[in-house]
Amino acid sequence: MGERVYWIDEGVMPDITPNNAHWLIYMFVSGFLGKDDLVLDVGCGSGGGATILAKKCLQVHAFDYSQEAIEFARTRNARGNIEYSILNMKDFNPDLNRYDKVIAIECVEHFEDPTKEIKKFLKTLKPGGLLIMTFPVNSGTEGFHKTNFTKENIHSYLEGMAPTIRYLTAGDPPQSQNFFIMVRK
């Protein structure tokens, strides 16, 4: 099935462990959302992150390739303003200028051609929209990871895509475990 973290947002902070790093990231990202935003959550998994986003915005469209994960999300993490879909990125055909924010937490490293998929994210953003991505640094390509992002190669994947790109890390890789990137369309 792939890497999967199953958690349920019940208004209680889970134990802060490496398995719950996603929870912390989604909490941080939700601070960038506006109450009228239409948000796309790419690679939403079991939907715990989508529930955090949904508390801060108008509507969340969340998708993942895993039928099992989406069924879990629809059952355990349903909210009136979240729409869950089973969809593989290869089949994702973006609606132009539809979303205010596109969120891709810990999924870009699973793509064969991340540049191609990131361009799709940007197409679906409204003018001035914001793409927020996180992905691991120096994780290799074993297991489910298809792309190994490093401090040296990250710029080549994003070069020329948008006028504003911000790179945020908690330290210089490899000390930092993740890249946190914001791209303004």
C-alpha cells in the first residue's frame, strides 16, 4: 500500500513522536489558510490532516491513491466541508486556477517525475495562490520513495516554476529531516 500514518483528529493532540510529525506540519500549515479558501490536499492518506485544514477554510478537496486510506478517511475523518477522492497523481488533471492553496505534505518524494507533478499543482492554483510542500531530505530511493531530494538538487526541481519560492528548514540538511517549501503563483 505504501507509507501510511493512520490517525484521527478528535480535537486532542497526539503524542509528539516521529509518526506524528505529519500532525505538527498540518497544524503549522493551517495557519496559512483563510476562512474562504478552497484547498487541495494532495496525498491526504487517512484524512487526519484534511480535518485540521477543514477547521480553517471553506472547503478541502483531498485525494490519495489508496482506496483503503480514503475509505478510512471517509469513515473516521469525515466533515461536511471535506470531499475525499481516490486518485493517482498520474491521473490528476488539474482544473486551472481553482484552488487558493495546494498542500502536499510528505508525498512529492513518491513521484517518478516531481517537476511534472509540481507544475500540475501550480496550474490548479488561482493567481496569487500558495503551494505548500514538505518532503524528506536525503531519504534515498529505497522503499516507496522515488526521488531523493538533497540540498544540492532541490533547486533543479523547482527552477523557473514561479516568481516566489521560499525554502524553510529547521537546519541545514542533513541535520534537517525535511524541506518545507512555499511557492506563490
